[in-house]
Amino acid sequence: MSAFRPLIIRASAGTGKTFQLSNRYLYLLFRGVGPETILATTFTRKAAGEILDRVVERLAQAAATDESAAALAEQLKDASVTRARCVEMLIAMLRNLHRLRISTMDSLFAHLATSHSLELGLPPGWEILDDIPNAQLRRRAVEQLLRDDPDRDIARLLHLMAQGDVNRSVSQLLQDTVRELYAVFLETEAEAWNQFPAWSALSAEELDRVVESLQAESYDRDSRMTKARNEDLVRFREEDWEAFIGKGLAAKVIDGDPRYHKKPIPESSVELYGLLIRHARGLVVGRLSAQTKATYDMLARFHKIFVALKLDEGRLRFEDVTRILAQGLSDSNALAGFDFRLDASVAHVLLDEFQDTSLPQWQAIRPFAARAVINSDDSPRSATAAGGAGPAEATSEPPRGSFFCVGDEKQAIYAWRGGRAEIFAALESEIPGVDRATLAESFRSAPAVIETVNRVFERLPRHNHLERFESHVRTWCEAVPRHTTAHRDRAGYVTLESAPRADESTFQVARTLAHAADRIASLVAASPGRSVGVLARKNEAVARLIYELRQRGVAASEEGGNPLTDSVAVQTILSLLHLADHPGDTVSRFHLAHSPLGPILKFTDHQDNAGAARLAIHVRRSLLEQGYGPTIARWTSELRPQLGPRDYQRMEQLVELAYGYQSAATLRTTEFVRHIESERVADPLVAPVRVMTVHQSKGLQFDIVVLPDLDSSATGQPATFVTHQSHPTKPVDRVCLYRNASVQKLLPHDIREMFEEEDRKQISESLCVLYVAITRAIHALHMVIAPSKNSETNLPRSHAGFLRAALIESGLAPPGELLYQEGDPDWHKRTVVPPQTILVPQARPEITLRPLPDHRRRGRERTAPSGLESGDQQAVVDALRTGNASGRQFGTLIHAWFEQIGWLPNDLPTDGQLRRIAEEQEASELNVEDCLRRFQQFLGSPSTTKLLTKSDYLTGFAQRALDSAIQAAELRVDVEREYPFAVQQENQLLTGFVDRLLLIYQGNRLLAADIVDYKTDTIDPSDPRALQAAKERYRPQQQAYRSAIAQVFQLPTTQVHASLLFVTAGVEVPIA
Amino acid sequence: MPIAREFLAWDRPALAGAVDYLLNRYRVGSIWDLRQVVVALPGARAGRRLLELLVDRADESGCRLVPPIITTAGKVPELLYHPQRPFASEVVQQLAWLQAIRGLPIERLEPVVPYPPPPTDFEKWAALASLLSRQHRELAGDRLDFQKLAELDWDVGAVWERRRWQVLSEIQSAYLRLLDSIGCWDLQTARLVAIERGECRTDCDIVLIGTSDLNRTIRQMLDDVADRVTTLIHAPREWADRFDAHGCVEPAAWSTAEIDLRSSQVEVVDGPADQAAVVVEYLAGLGPRHGRDEVTIGILDDTLVPQLQRQLGAAGLPTRWVVGRTMAMMAPFQLLAVAADFLSDDRFAAFASLVRHPDVGDFLGRSGVPGDWLTRVDMYYAERLPQRLGSWGRGNHGEDVVQQVYDRMKQWLAPLQGPARSLRDWSQPLQTVLETIYSGVDASRSTEAGHYLLAACGAVRTMLLQFSTMPPVLAAVLSAPEAIAYLLRNLESQEIPPLPAPDSVEMLGWLELPLDDAPVTIITSLNEGAVPESLNSDLFLPNQLRVRLGLLDNARRYARDAYALSAILSPGRVAKVVTGRRDADGNPRIPGRLLFATRPEEAVERARRWFAPPVARPPLAAPTVRNRSTFVVPRPAQDSATVSRLSVTAFRNYLACPFRFYLRNILRLRALDDSAEELDGAMFGTMVHEVLRIFGTSEHRNATDVERIRAVLHDSLDDVCRRYLADQQLAPIQLQITQMRLRLDAFAQWQAEWARSGWTIQHVEMWGEGNPLKIEVGGESVIVDGRIDRVDWHEHDRRWMLLDYKTSDTAMTPEKVHRQGDDWVDLQLPLYHQLTRALSWTEPVDLGYLVLPKDLQSVGLLKAKWNSEELKAAQEVARNVVQRILNREFWPPTSPAPLLLPEFDRICQERTLDRNLGEEPSPACAAVDARPPAKDGEGRAG
Ligand code: SF4
């Protein structure tokens, strides 16, 4: 056997699946395989995280001490594993954390698809479509389907689908159809829905003749038979096939037992009945065929619309990605392309929980698996022991490929979401030379539990009322290997007990759950500190149990959680949000007005129409401007004095959801309400008692397990449809809508087989659920069932019935009795209590960092004078006005040109220079030559010339600003253009540029500074009011410049002057 | 001459060292003139801080500072050459790419886009264009073009890639030609040209600070002016070989470098709440010796921000997250989005969203629409189920207001109506539409709302300006919704920074942290994926290809981040690192690799700590003051109006739940929404009833000919549809009407036979006009209101038959509806019977349902089979109900909740875990108790 022969492990519950997988992983690492080439997938991100944790943790342990390293060497059966090598491996692994491929299948596929999105025809930048938007999109598609129906085809299809019923609700009907059948639609081709034989019915004349003849049959004095025949004919005429073949003589004939009340039915009648049945058959099959086909047509139309909507939104479901990817990978050359874009070629495939793999998932993973298998052939061969490890040869080449898969068909409880355990079995035949191993030794459960598990599945087939499920049950149970446990001394205890009988006012289910809650309360009291898992089949039971446990003062947390609507405070918020969308809803108004939130929002009179309208718009504005999270957080804090701890916590969770919702937020607050109503949020605190569904318990274990919800029918609701596939790894090739048992009798043999197969699937899944439920326990397992009914003649076909068949000799369950026990009731006294796991919330510390109301040293506020144009209030339209683009461009260009000028006339740039400057500017809307002409005009204006000509300027300045004692001639002036400054003023940093800064010296003494700010606003120089207004507008800005320049040059502010030069008008407006 | 490298003191913050450097180098006497100095930093924030430090230092040392040009490294190149042409804006580049792609025949595109979007789908093509634009930008940044990639020698396995790059390179040339033709450049190309022509020069000194990663183009340009360039490296001099000649990190040297992170500085926690708790505790531990500006919280995963902000806020510390908000959250953005929806498809749903925008609401308010317009809109929808609005004229109540609102919206959006036009030409109408909504609205810059609104409008304006100045050859011709969609796509990810908050602790992103100089830094979410980043697959440039081409690859990313973390941990600073094992959704996360960049023994220890099963931290207690919330189901007011009339159906409500009866029939609370997707049961029933009523009053009511009956029914149905429904109803309704018609056809069959058997229709919607049904108890009496759908008479048998129409999908017998076990839960038919007694009818009276269910076989009569004893008992129940109502017995709500009247479940706190009916009337109740009693007749039940 080669170390790297493909290996399939069937691992019963608690037998260390993850351990096996991490073994394989570690072993590959030690054989020199790069972690980026090892693909390990599972189904939940949590499980993926656990695999990684386990691999690194084991490696790190081994790297820490020689003993651990030796233990690892032993586990891997690889003597070359030393502590030093472990360190080396660990470091390599830690350096490559980003390249590990330990993930869920979904995220793997999403990753692969992203790297090829264009090639796969995915919309660029596509995202995953979440459940809620998916449901919305589906609704939209249904709506569109109904809307785009010019030919009124939909009405025809609807009537076909509804089997002649005239439902009121059409969109609901379609939505139900889509919800139930779309998944199978996606897996099939059109022909699959059209696989019915064309059986002909009798012709009208034939029919008349047969009916007449049958009518004429006489049964002597057997009035019962005569009556039955007459009734048969009525039913036949009414085309009530179900009743026709289910009752009377027809039923006997079709069952092949032509006797009625023990008297033989005359041959002639049997023959006539045969003809009628044939006729019924033809009609029934014809109708079923038409209905199935109509359903397909409807789905196909829906599909087209739905796909278009999804592509348009750029969002896809994981299922879509998987399917598209499977398609894209079906080309044998495709893998190389993926290797390239993923930077590594996946050579080693490790699959966990394989029984839950769906067909499209398998199709997508299969090319990788196939390559791994082929390459494993050329892997260096070396002897090895079971479990996949073998002695290492340091010199050997790393293996080129390998395949490993682990799963358990007994834990296949995800068929409802596409899991196909049958692939697991088929795999063995698909992979040549595959090794197999079966693990049945539990590392979890006490012998009492394991003993019970064995007993249940060995003896369950003794159940006296399995009927059509009998052979399926037998086959399933026979495949269960005998379990053993590694913990032969582990103390444990198992019971099966019946609840008291319910009195008339309560339902038995409620009574049983209440009894179970009592039991749990006493268990918790008797064995504190133990983990307790309460596993139910349905969410409703979970909610009920939580309620019952809280009534008894038992702290219980709900796995997966409830919608937040279990909090009164949250409900009030939801009413407020509903009101925001529909201020006319007086129910919500009343609710709000009479809640503590009413006074906070100043809405206390539910009849106040105007107040409601105001509040509605106020709430919507707040949600829009601040977002859902901050708004609801504010309400929470305002409500805080009114809240108990639990409501507070639920409100906090609402806030979290609200933040998460923001990206999907619309202007319709009721959409958020719907989101909250459908989203489940678990208590953040894990209480010692955790209540959950069996499905959620997969992968978990508890010291004590309580099963209180065992009485519902094992097979549940019949499916909406049945299917056929030629092989587990082949797509569905035949679909038939579900029909009840009596109609089934009329169907062709191969279709009836599909119904049988459906039975098998249902019962298998149910047994899987039972198996998972009873294998979660470490020490104790307590099963609580309803007492047997007084009228009971057969064992019920429920988990309770199965357990009674297997564990109780008589099968009877009188009320309030201990029916079965195994192990030691005092087990908890014989084992050590694990360390305290209950977390007491701790007081909130206060942060006392020094506040800085205005003296911030780091990260000061920055102000640019240019931004000080108007005050705090601004008209919103001003912020919107683009002005004209050319205006802006013109302003920038003119500034740039003016900046070139030192003093006129010497520093006047040439037209060529100016044009070059213009080229660098954004001047798309400008005619540069025009601008040039205008620029020349500006320069020609007297005030401009005066200001820009040195001697004129100095004279002017001296007159204007200086002591008359100082003559212009004594002055020297430096000109600075675009002069940068930055100064600290109070608690802000003032920074910017001065267009033109003139520094006036007398000798070496700086006398004054003068600021010139170019403005390109159009302004009428002859209108003094306009000038004054402009001056006022720019005053704060200019004052800021002055004070900054004063500070930089250490001048008194009075010595810093400023003026605006309106270049277009040619006016200078002194500010100071 | 190579670039000068200087090492800044490692035991002081980098910027402080840089200021020292600048002072030493440039101060001359009392003048510190940095005008000819360009200082380039990795980010803008560090630049602002540098300026603060420069100003402080100038003040301290009494010299006059002329500040330098402070910029980011990415903008230095444009200071080094004179671009010969203006740069194409983002939008122009995108549209140029778009045109370049679409210029290629579709078959030619196959290697790049095997599944091209439909030619009309502008959005998708534009998305493709920006995808290519990004590749171009990155490659050009490293002096590569698509042609070079096509020329690589590709593995056999990757021939596909070569074909792709060949086509891409064709597109690229087309793109460049296009830009050429409109006389502009993109930035990358301009730089490449400048390098090629040797045009880089400068009169300034260039000082780079902490620019540990530069692309090849920038490096080349800096090399071209190397004699003016100094790079300041914040690192101990001994690390000289960890940096290259440009002062950038050397990936190889950093790949094995140890980072000086002590294990005691690292906190490994579980989820986001635990991260927040650690931060709270840590800051609480600092005490008052640090100011709030001396602490920085590093955010590596921004989903943690809300959690942190709330927890810190609860502990008394305000914070400021520097990223602010994105445009997508802004009111004008949302406004345009819903307007586009409405323009592209004016179905009611789009209209309903549009009018719920608060700015639209205010606008409608300003334009004089009655204040309850939204309720009118909802009611209009609920009653008439329109698919779209716009055809009016049957003058139902409220319709005028709805019409007014609708017209206002149409008028407002009129500038955006009309055929497709060039993007350039949409700019003005879009602006007009926005100006209309906001005209007269002022905003205050210093309030959060005002700040964001103004900034958002500014961003819209800037983008519209780009539209309006776009070269005509590029401006695509689009419909208004397409133009808006394109506008929004370009805006959506823009971020608007928050207002300054002087008293808050700042939260910064990773890139800002190395140059931040707060004495205390807390880094949160040091997890793989956040830091260091890595790229593990790519549509165009996977990591190995990047390595080959010398692009930014994982090794360089790692080096950059390893250096960044080293700098944050440098001796002058105090730092704490938090890493979480789970994200907000409870999914596992991976630790950041940087945590393990330490001695092997230490790494082993840390790995053990990180990957071992987590030890849960106790959570922070809820800051609540009471054990139980004060939310109480409100008690009925004791002084509510006197009941003088009751409808027949009210009895059912009362029997189901007295409190819900009170809410429904006394307070007359009504739920209202617009969620209906089709006719609900009630409306379906009402319409069928109306058709049958018309039939019952028609001259053919006693016809025995199926066809005649059917004709009457069909005509009435048409009439009823016209009267009840909007012209353009929701899509499913047509089908529902077909269903109605089929049921009526079946009814016609039955009716003909019924009539043939001797029954005639005597009354429809009968009630004892002038002789009402009165129930008296203890001297008080209540009048019962109702209507018997139909009363038939059999002349031969001399019997009456009282009939009630039932249209639900499944037919239920009167017995099933009226009784549960032995209890009466509905009294409708017995009360009808009682009325006939009151009218002193002497002939025998039968009761029954005329059912029209989905199963057409079952259409027909379901007779009630109660004997007179039973009917008496029912009447006794009715008296009892009246008695209790007169006694005002409305409490408590029935538990468990009845199926009837589910709209009151919230008020009754159904399905909550802590339902509180209150021992005493709550204070809230007392408040309403004080309300004046309802006026006479107000308490009359409908
Ligand atoms: S406040 Fe008055 S009206 Fe409102 S619930 Fe309480 S008692 Fe009834």
C-alpha cells in the first residue's frame, strides 16, 4: 500500500474525523509538500477554522517539547518527525498562512470563480447574493413573470399546475412553486420533466360500452357489492380518481385481490374494472405529465428572468457560482488556467464531511480530485500503516498528488440543501485502487451511551409498523458498524422516559417539553458546571424550550438564536420604523405612543396625525443622514434607563445588525423591519445549557444531552416532487410531481420506483438525524417522549417509536415512567467537574484620558483663509452650482498668469510663455487666444497698472498707508508671489498662500506688508453697493491673511494691509 | 549621483526626526525658508502633522518659517516635468477605455471577454472599462504596458494568457490614440513620456520621509533628479541593508527580519466585542496622565469601528474615525438613485420609495401638499392596488392628493424626461433637478448633517462638471437613468471626512500609523487579510506574474507592513496589539503573519497561544439600572366611550380576545402598509360579494338559465373591477380576476340548479331597517349592525334560507367556523337568525354558507345544522359578550395569541420572552387615562 493511495474514511460520530484529516495534512507537510498545494475543504467556516487550528496547534505542541514531538512522530508513524523539524515546519506554515487552502467549498469556489470571472461570464465585480436580497429578487422575478405575459400563457400553466384548483393567490402559488422546485429545475434538462409514457385512455364509445356493461353486471343479492359498484361508477364519472381507486371494488382489483368483503368479484367485472383502471391511468398519467411539464415551463420562464436580474445586479448565489464553475472546469484544459491565476496547483485534495457534498459541488471539485488521484499514482511508494501515514524517507521526493476523503453517511442530514450522501458510496467505485477505512471507536462517549447507540440501531428494525419503509430501515441499520469507545471507564448514564399525559387543555407536545424542561432543571442542579445540549428537531420546539427553561430559572442559550423580536424593546423600535414608512398605521402609532419610547420621541397621542407625519419624516431623515446603526444606537441609549439587561442586550444586537444592514439600506424602513424579523441572533453569552436543533448540533458534543422532541413523524411532510438519476454522480434525469399513495398506484412502474426512492431518502435522513442526536453525548443521554396513546395499536413511526421498539421489550410507554436506563445514575459523582465555564459579566471600566476641549496639540484643526468666504450657513444650491466650467478654468488661468508678473513692465511674460502655461492648465472650455486678449486688457486697466508698477505702487502705498513723514523714495519693496505661510493661531493652524505679498522696507527695517488678492469675479465697478458687498464677503478671508502675515513677519496687524484686485473690472478695493 | 539616504533617530518619532533634519539643513539665522523644498510623505495626514510640527518648531526656535511644499509621494512626479497637455479626468479615461474596447469587433474580444455584455448595457461595459483602466494604471506605474506582457515567454499552460494580452494591447493602443486625438494625456503616460524624453528636472530639493514603497516610474523620475533628492529613513542605521537606494524596503531582507514585538504587548481575543473590551480596559488603565490627543487607535478592519466607538463611548471616551462616510450614504446620492429608479420604471414601488426620501418629503411639504399625503398614498395603494400611477378620474377619496403628489414628482423630474442624449448634456438637467429640491434649503457647515450635505453636493457638482466638460467624442449617449447610474457609480466610493472633533481620540487606518507620533498606539484586528495584505489569485496579475514583472507582490507587501509595524513599535512609542479569532459574523479569522516574525521559540509559543482552544473573556456588563424593562402592555382605558352599537363580526373579535377587540373595535386602530402584491382574501371577497350583490338585485336574479346568470355575473365583474381597481393594476390581479370569473362560472351552475329547485332571491344585504337587532342586558342595550348577504325563499316549502357568501380558498362549514369544540367562537349566523326572530318571521329559517372555494367542484351551499337549543346557546353567548363589553371587560389579552387580529401581536408583546402585562396600570397608561372621554358615538364599533 502506498502512503498516498487515495483513501476514503468512514468515520462514525466522535471517532476523530478532524484528527484523521489533520494527520494527513501534517503528514503531507512532513513529506515536503507545500501547504499552498494542499486543499482541505469542509462545509462551515467554523469547521474550516477548526481544521486549521488543529493542524497548527498539533505542530506547535510538537515544536514545543520533545515529548510532544515524539508523540506526533508516533501518530504520524514517521520517525523523521523531530522537534527541530516541527519548528521548521511550523515556521514555514506560519509564514504561509495567507496561502493555505483550508476553507469551505463555497469560499474555495468563490475564490476560483473570481480569478476567472470574465472567462466564466460572471459580471465584473460580482458579489454573493445573501438570503434576504435573494428572496426579494425572486419575488421581483415572479412579479415580472406575471407582468410579461402578453399571450396569457401563465394563466394556462397556472391552471395546469394547480390541478384544476382556482386559487385566489397567484403570486403566492408561483412563489411556493419556485421555492420548492427551483433547485431541482437547475439540476435538470427539459427532458427530465417529460418522461411519462403516452398512455391512451379509452375512446368515448369504448368507455360508454364498458360503463354500460359494468352497470349491467349483477351481483345477485350481494347488496354491498352492488352498492360499491354503483359508488365506484359515480366516482369514476366525477373523475375523482383518488377515491375511485382507493375505495370500493376498484381498489381491490388494482391491488390484485379481487374479493370484496371476502366474496370474489366476478371475473367479468374484474375485466371491466381493468379497462376502467386503464382509462383512469391514461388520464391520470396524461394529466400528471401535463402538470409536470407546465411546472417546468413556468420554472423555465422564471429562470430566464431571475438569471437576468441577478446578472444585472451583479450578484450570485454560492450555488450559482458552483454550477458555473463546474461548467467552466468541465474542459480538461481548464485546470492549468486556474493554477496560473491561483499561483499554485492544487495537488492534494482532502475532503471533510463528504456525505454533505452536493452534485454540483462534486462536479466542481472533481477535476481537482481526479488530478490528485492520477498523480498519486506516480507518488513515491513506501510502505505505510492505516491512517495514511508511513515511515518517511528523508530523501524521497514529495508526492505529486494525493486524495483523501472522510465522511459518514450516517450523519447525512443536509439532503434538504442538496447534500447527496450517495456520491460517497459511488466514489469508491470511481477511484481505482482506493483504500478504505472505517472508524467506529468513539473518543467521545461513555460506554453507556455507545451501548445504547448500538442497541438502538441493532434493534430498531423490530418496529412493528414500518410498512413501506421497512426494508429501507433494515438496510440503513445494517450498515451501522458496531461502535466501541476508547474511554472504557468513562462514567455515563442513559435514560428513556415518558412524560406525564397531557390534560385536556394542553397539547401533549407542550406537556412533553415542559416535562423535559423539569428534567433539565434537575440535571443542571445535580451536576453543575457540566455542559448540557438540548437538541430538538424543530425551531419551534427550541423556542418553546428556551421559554420553559427561563420559567424555571435555568440560564439557557439558543444556538443560532431567535429573531430579535423576542424583545419588547426591539418590537417597539420595529413599530417606530413601521410608522416611519407608514405614518397612517394607527396600530404602530398606538404601540409607540404607549411605550417608553413615545415620550422620548415626544409622540404620546396615537391620534395625532400631523405629529405622526412629522415623526415619520424625522426618523427617515435620521436613518438616511446618520445611518441605521448610529440612529438606533441613539434610541438605545435614550431608552437605557427603561431597559432591563436582557432587552438592553437585544437592543445592542439590534444596533449591530443595523450597522451591518447599512450597505443594503433603502429608503423603505419596513425593509429593515422585515430583515430584523427574519434574522436570527444568538445570545452572545453561551450558557451552560444550550438549546438547538439537531442540525445545529452537528460537530458539537456535550457532557449531557437531552432529547425532548422525539415524537413528530419520522418522515415528515411528503416531498413536492420525486426524482430519478441513473447514478449518484449523474444529474437528475427524471422529475415527477408528488402524488399520494392512491394515485401512485396508477403510475408506471419506473415512476413508482421514484416514489419508493423518495421514501428511502426520507427515512434515511430521519435515521441520520436520530443517529446524530444520540451520539452527541459524552456522559449522559436523556430522552423524553410522550406516553403511548390509549388508542395506540401500532408503534408510532417517529423517533420515539423507534426508540421504544429498540429499547423497551413491550414497546409500551405508560405515562411518567422511566422506560429504559443504562449505566450509572450517579455518574457525575465519579467524574471531575470541568473548570467553571460560566462567565460573569464584569463592570465597565471608566476611561479617564485627559479631555482637551480645545487645546489639541496633535491633529489641530486647519483653516485656509480661502475657505472663509461666507459664514457658517450656506445655501445648499450654492454648493451644487457648477457655475460654468469655463468660469472656473478662466479664474485659474488668470491667476496663473498674474503670478508670472513681478513688476510691470519688465516682468511681463511673453505670449509664448503665457500660452505654455495655458497648455498645462485644464482649459478645455477656454479659447486661450481670447483669454490672452482679455489678459492684456486687464493689464491695461489703470488701477492694475498702478498696482503692478513698482514706482506707482510705492507712491500709492506711501500715501495710503504710511506716515506722511516717510517718502516713497526711502522705501524698498520686495515682492513675493504665491507666498506660502503656516502659523498657529489659538487652537488652529492657519495655512495658505498669498497671491501677491509686498514687503515694504525702510532701509533694513520691515515697515509694513501689503497683500494683494486677485479676484476674477465679474463686478460692476460703478455700483458702490456691489463693491461693498464684495468687500464684506471677502473680509473674513482677508483678515485671516493679514493676521497670518502679521504673525509671520512679527508686524502689528495694523501694519499689514490688504486689498482685492478685481482684474476684470480693473478695480482695486482696499480692505485695510 | 545616487539619492542621499539619511537615517532618522529610531528612538524618536519619524516626523520629529524629520523636523530636526529640515531645521539643521535649511535654517539660516532666523529664517527657515523651505520654499524650495518639496517634502513628500506616504499620506496626506502625515503631511498635515509635519506642518504642525514645523510651525511649533519655528515658534520654539524663534525663526520665521516659510513652509515647504508638502505633498504625497504619488504626486511628486508632476513637480518634476511640465506636462505638455492637460490630464484626462478619471471619467474621461474610463470612457476612453470604454470606447477602445467597444471599437474592437466582438469576435476579436473573445480572449478577453468571452461573454461580452449586451451592446446596450452601458453599465457593464463601463465596469469592464474601469477594470482595464486599473490594470493599465498599475502596469504603467511600473513602466510596463500590455504589449510587454504579450511578449513574455508564457508557459504552454498559459497560452491563453498571451492571447489575452495581445488583444489587450490592441485595446491599449486604441485607448492611447483616443486620448491623443482629444489632446490630453493620462497621468501614467505623461510620466513615461517625461522619462523617455529626459524631461525631469527641478529647482527644489526633494525630501522623502518614510516612503518605504515607491513604484518604478516614480523611482526613475527621482533618479533623474537624484542630486536634489534625499530620502529620510526612519530606522536604526544598522538596518541600512533592509532598505534600497531609494529608501524603500528590501523584501528579501524583511522576509526574515524579526519584529520587536513582545508577547506581553499582544492580546489574543475572540470576537469583535472582546477586541473592544480590551481596548476599553487598556485605555482605562492609562489614567489621566495622557491627553486624548496622545492616543491613536489603529483600525485594520473597519467593521470593528462601530463596535469600538460604542464601547468607548459607553466608557466615556469620544472617538473620531478619520474615514467619515461614503457618498453612497449621502442624501443627494440616494435621491438621485431613487429618482433614476422612478424614471426608468414608474411602477408604484419606485414612486413609493421616491416620495419617502426625506428631502422629497420636505420639498412636497414646502410646495403645499396636505400634510397627510403619505397616508393617502398608502391608502390609495391598499385600496386600488395600482401597478403604476398616472391615470385617475374616478374621484375616490384621497385620490386628488395622490394625484397632486404624483404630478409634483413628474413636474420636478421633467428635465430628465426625454430621449437619450450625450452625457455632456445631462449635466445641466441633473443639476436643475437637484437645485429644485434643495432650493431655499440652508445648511450649517459646522453641524454634522450640514457638513455632509454640503460636501456631498460639492462632490456631485465636481462630477457633473467633469460630465459637462467632457470631449464630445467620448460622451456616451445615454438615457437619464443610465446617466444617473453612471454618475453614482463614479461617486459611490468617495469618502467624505468627518468634521473635526477636537476632544476625541483619533482612529486611523494602517497606512497612517507608521508616521503617526502619538505616544500610545493600539492596533486592532492584526489579522491576515487586513495586515499584511496578500494577493492570492487575480484575474490579470497573479502573484507569481507580479514577481516576474517586478510589480507589487506579496513579498513587497509583507516587507512594507513588517517595516510599518516595526516603526509603530519603535522605542519612542508605546503600542498594544490586539488580534481577534473571529469576525462579527462569528467566522474564524487567521492571525496576521507579522505576529510570528520573531525568534523561533517565541513564534512556537505564540502559535500555541493563538491556535489553542480560546479561553472566553467575561463580557462587559450591560449598563442598565433595572432588572426588568418598563415596557408594559397598555391597559384599556376605563373611561373609554360607551358602546351602543356592535357589528356582527365584532362578536368574533371579542370572543377571540377582549383586548384586541378593544383595540380594533373601540379604538379602531388599523394597520396600514403597501406590501400587497396581489388581492388579499378580504379584497378578493369584497369584489366577489359585490358582483353577487349586483346579481342578486338584477332582473335575472331568479333565472334558471346558466348562460344568462353567467352573463350577468361577467358584466358585473367587469363593472366591479372598473370601480374597485386602478386602471393599471398589479400584474397578478388580471389572473386573479380570471380566477374569480371561473369561480363565478361554477356559481352560475349551482345557482341555476338552485333556482330550478324552487328557491328565489328575496333580499340582498338585508338588515332589519327600522327594526334593528337589539341585545339588552341589565337595562342597557346595544344595537347589532350587520348585513345578511342574501335571503332566499322557497315558495313551495315556505322556508327561508339566510346565506352568507364565503370566498376563501378552502370551504369551511358553518359549524367549523362558529365553534371550536363546544365553544362558540363566532356568532354571525346565529345573530342573523336572531334578527329574523326580531322581525317576527314565522316560517322556518335555515342558515348556510354559499361557498366559492378554489375547488370548483365544491362551489355551493353548506348548511348549518344547529338545532334551536344550540342557537339559543349562541344567543346566550352573544348576550354575555354584550354584558362584558358594557362592563368594559377588555383585559387581559388572550393567551396564547389567537389567529385573529394578528396586527395587534406587537402591542400585546406576543412572542417576547419577557412579556409584561403589568400588575398596575403603567405610568404610560395613566397619561392616556387623563384624556377626555371620547365623544358620543365615537366608541361605536364598526
Ligand atoms: S393609556 Fe389609556 S388608552 Fe392607552 S392603553 Fe393605557 S389605559 Fe388604554
